[in-house]
Amino acid sequence: MNDKQERYRKEILSGLDRLWKDNGRIKAFKYFEDLAYRSLVSEIFGEPEPDVVLLGTGIPEVLLRAFPINYRYITGGSHAMTAWSDDLVPRDTDPVSRSILGQIHAPGIMDLSRSLFLIPIQSDSMRKIAFLLKEEGYHTFTLDIPPARDERSVGEWERQLVLMVEAIAGHAHKRISLARIKKAAKTVTGARYHLNRFISDTEDRGQGISGAGKMLIRNSFYYADDLEEWTYHLKVLGWEIEHSASRYRQDVRPGILLTGSPILFPNYKIPFLIEDVGMRIRDFIDPSTVRQEEFLSTKGIHGTKNAMHAIAASSYKYDASPAYTCNEALMTAIHGSIRDGKIEGVIFHILKGQIEYDFELERMTEMFESYDIPVFRLETDFQDQDIEQLRIRLEAFCEMLSQKHCMQGKRIVQAS
């Protein structure tokens, strides 16, 4: 193992060590840590080459699981992996794109030369990645997200998904069937249902599990080869937290919503800082978490063509990628999160170079103001040099929320 590979392994272990420190009293959490380690670090030790590689989470997973193929996600959350992208893109390229390219090109990590890359074009950065990979001779299939939400756009999205299925079948020499589509839809929907139920049920369980711990569990959905096994361990985790809830004191820290640029393991710099300064991550919303709200019913699906239309319509409805001028799916999810009145502040996280996530900030700020919720925009990257500066700013935001919370409490007491 060379120095860069060792740096990558230490980055993963450092994040997992911190998560275990915060959540290790919940024994069932270990499964999700082990899953993250095996999925991210074991690729150094000669994992089999995947038939298909997905960049990001914008492809309907039902179609992938309906194929008898080996596939994996590359989402780009590692600072160590950017070391292999220095000669490919300018240094001011956003860190997620650099991390993705680094992971693809890192020697000794995994051979992807014969894999088919599925690339949803969600931003200019992803378009550039697709171009670079095609120029280098990789097998690629790109999907352009229609910019408007109407029947015509759903039809275009369905057409592209049909072509994608044909591309996978031709590349992997495997076929898809209606029975496999229905089975995959049941498995994926079941896993998402239990994930959302787990997140909802643990909101008011005191300090049973940290916000960063919940983020790892959400991320681990994309690490799991066996979703039924993953769902079983999620149920066990929920059961353990429920039966241990009496041991945990009520969490009185200010509850915040974390949104903006997706935060991907192992770079949990911001979630760890938020919790260190005394705030609680009550919810976190990005395109991948909105996608996990999608439940696909197989009722009424009687043929493969009918199934493709249902998958296209459902996946398009829950697509919250930054490709949209008006990201209604994201706005709807955020509105649902703050409606119950438990969000006291919003941290809008932007990774340098990902300006596409800034486009919705003005509209969101207007919505937050209507609920009297303060918004803190935080711009950073994967490096640690700005941690102390960010800590000072987050501490000030936390103090403001705490004072507001105290004032509201006094008003309630006086009114009663």
C-alpha cells in the first residue's frame, strides 16, 4: 500500500472512529460502520471489477437491482482521493468532481477500465467528467435531465432510461425482466420505507444517535449489496435505540436543518463541527435524501413497458438534482421538514465550485423567513485549514439560536 492509499485508509478510519466515539454505545451501529469500511477501503485489496459504475445517485436504483450485475456508486466524498486528479482538472474544480476523478484514476484501487459508467448530467462539472472519461476511452452512457416537469419531460426521461437499460444489457450481456423489476421495486421501496421510519422515530429519542451517525446510515444505503440484510440491521438498530431511550436525557440543543451541497462520507467536517459547537442536526436534505423518499408501487404494472413508464414518472418526481431552474422537489422536502416547528435554524452548506446549489438560496431564504427561521450560509471545501474559522462562526450562530430559544421559552411561560 503506497502513501496515497494509506492516506485514504486513514481518512476513512478517522471518520469512523469519531462516529463510533459518538454512537458506539448503540452496538447495532457497528454494522453500518463495518459496511462503510468494507465498501470504501476494501477496494484497495482487489475487489472484483463492477459491471456498472454510477456517478452520483440520480439513476433509478430499481432498474439497476433488476439486473443480475455487479455495480457500485462513486459519489466523491474523499479529500485523499483528490490527489490523483491534480493533472486532470484545474485546482479550483469543485472537490466532489476532483474526488470522483481521483477514485476512478487511483492506481491499485479498483480496475474500472471495462466498466460502463452511467452519468446523469446534473451540473457542468458532471458534463466535464463525462467528457474526460469518454476521451480517455472509458465506456460511458450519459443521461440529460429534462429541465421542466411536465408529461413531455417524463416521456423524454423514460426514453433515456430505456436506452440506458439497453446499454447495460449490451455491455453486461444480461437481460432485465418484469419479475425482476417488481422484486427490485419491492426491495428498494421496503428499504426506503424503513429508513424514513427510522429517521422519523429517532428524532425525539434524546441523544440516542448523533446527526452525523444518521447521515452515515443514509449514505450506507448506497454501500449495501444486499438491501434486505441492510434493512434487517436497520430494524435491529431502531429496536435497540427504542429500548435504550430511557437512558438518554432530553436533547435541548438548538435543532438545525442542514442543506445545500450534499455532504458525503468520509468528509463529515461540517456535521462534526455543528455538533461540537452545541447544535443538533435534526434533519439533512439534499438530492440523495429526497430520492430516498420515493416509494414505487408495483400495483397496476402488467408489462415491462408499463413498468418503465412508472419508474420514469416516479423517479422524475423525486429528482432534486441542481439541474432544475426551479427545484420544486427539494423545496417540497424542505418545506415538509420545517412545517412541524422543530427546526430552529438552517445551515446552508456550499462546497466551493458548486455554484449550482446556490441558485435556490434566495427562494429558500424567503420561505425560512416566513417561518422566522435564521439561515447561515457556509462555504467551504474538503480541506481542514478553515476549521477554526468555521468553528467561530458556527459558535456565534449557535449562541444566537440559543438566545432566541430562551426568549421564546420566557414568552411561553409569561403567556401561561
